[in-house]
Amino acid sequence: MDGLDLHCELILEEYRTKLPVFQQVKAEVEHTLREALDRNGIVVTAVETRVKTEQSLAGKLALKGQKYRSLDDITDILGARVITFYTDDVDRIAAMAEQLFDIDWENSVDKRRLHQLDSFGYNSLHYICRYNGIRFELQLRTTLQHAWAAINHDTGYKSGVEIPREYMRQMNRLAGMLELADDEFSRIRTELNTYRRRVQQLVQNGKLDEVQLDGDTFRSYLEARPLDPLNKRIAAINQAEIQEVSLLRYLRVLKFVDCNTLGDVSRLIKTNSEDAYRLARHQLGNTDLDIVSSAVGLQNICVVSILKQGWGKNGLVKMFEALNGFNSQNEMLAEMTYQQASNLSFMKQSSNF
């Protein structure tokens, strides 16, 4: 190739010879990384691999070819990159990589430890690895670091061409903000995981009044399947099959009927399950339905609670709006449900609008 001396030409010829090997190892490295991430339950933004093109390698040799004795001295012919959501996942994946590959510690670098003012987008952890005899570079960085590096490349911020001091200062400020955001996302995730473990422990110990009702805590509560006994009784009315559906959308309804803790939810179920079963028997007794939703028990419990509190059809409309949004069917569903419940004993004990 024009401009290259004999030494560089020999390295380039070695590259051409070994290119199929690099392509094969590229596929194996990517498969190994993805498989290990799945096995360890680590969700990432992307896993990328590439083999340096001949043109790119020739450009590198033209600049500093005498630095390399052979192709093996060029550590980035094969490159892999894992882009994570959280900064602490970088360290988890690094530990994983140390088990998967031979690491050349002398040539690896943790750029996160440089602490330079303008280095945020380049704070990757760079490992030089060896896999099946082939050296490659593994970069680990967060999504925000990766985006910042791409922006820097696009703006010429790190190109070596001086840009006005005003813009340099603005870019550095933004880098600091993104670095803070990276750290905060990891901190929040850690605190949420701690909170979830505490909630699970309280639920397991039956201390439900100490647990505020929200999406996370309701999900944990449902893992104990507290509505299974009622749903099985309802299904038995027609010997029906129970079709599992998510109950998380009932969170808004539970808030509507004044449930603020998991203890409130537990009492709501205990207090109203028998009447909810009677309502289901009235609804299903003259039908041949052979499939019922796993939401039937909770929905009927909420219906019973609303009617016992004297909120009548207006309360049922609001319940269906919470479940389905505003649509023309809510009035009809509320009227039908109200009529189904009208002859049950608990209705005679409540005043209705």
C-alpha cells in the first residue's frame, strides 16, 4: 500500500492472512459475552464487536508502524464494547470478563481513575484480553459516557483542534452534569433494591401495616398470591379455568377505595371476599363460561367495597374509569354490575346514591 515501508507492508499482509481468524474470534467473543451477561442477569444497552478494516489499520501503521514488531503487538485489531446502564455494572462486567478471558494487566487501563476535568466520555475501563490466542481490546462504559464520547467526536471537542474557550467551558459543565447523573442513577438503583428487600422482609413477616401501598409493594404482595383462594372458589362455580392476568392496574382502584398500606389491602380482601364470591355466583351461575380472569376476585372485592360504602353506580363508574380510562362502556358496565349486586344482602345494609 502506498506510503508504507516494507515492515508495515508485512504486518498488513499478516493481517490479510489472519482476517478470517479475527472474524471467527469476533463472533465467539460476542457470543461468550452475551451468554455470560444473560447467565449473570445483567441487562446492558449494547454489546458491540468489530474487526479493524484494512484501511483503518493502514492508516495506523502509516502514523506509528515502527512501534509494532508484529501484528500481535496491535491490540485493537479486534475490539469489543459493552455499554451498560449503570456505573456499578461496569465493575460487575469487569469481574465477569476476568473469569472469561486472559487479561494483559500491564497494557490494560482504567481511565475512570484519571479524574481529568474533560474526560467523562472517555472514562471507559479498557482491558486487553486474549481469547483462543487472539488479543483484543474490551471497552466497558455507561450509556451516558458512550453518548458523550459520540457527541465529542461529532463536535470535534477531542479532535485536537482548539475550540473557543466559551464553548469548552460549556462542554465541561455538561460533562460534569452527565457524570453526576451517571452516579445518581446507580445510587437510586441501589437504594431502590435495598427498599425492595426491606419490603419483601416486612411482607414475609406479616408486618403489612408498615408497608405503604405502591407499585413495588403491591407487586411483592401479589407474589404471595393472596387472591388464589377466592379465585379458585369463583372458578369452581362453572368448573372454569383461571386465565392469569396482571393485577397491577388495580392499584389505582385500591387507592380509590382508601387503601394506603398493604395492611389495608389485606383487610379489604378479608372483609369482602365472601360477598365478592356471592356476587360472582350471581354473575356466573346462569352462564356456561369456562374461563375466568384471575382479576375477577379482586374486581368483585372492589365492587363490594364501593357499594358497601354507599358510593353506588357513580362509584362503580369511577372504578371502571380507573381500570379502562374514559370510554363510553364504563356507564354500561357500572349499570350492569350494580344490577347484578342489587339483590345481595350487603346492598340492603348500605345507602346508595
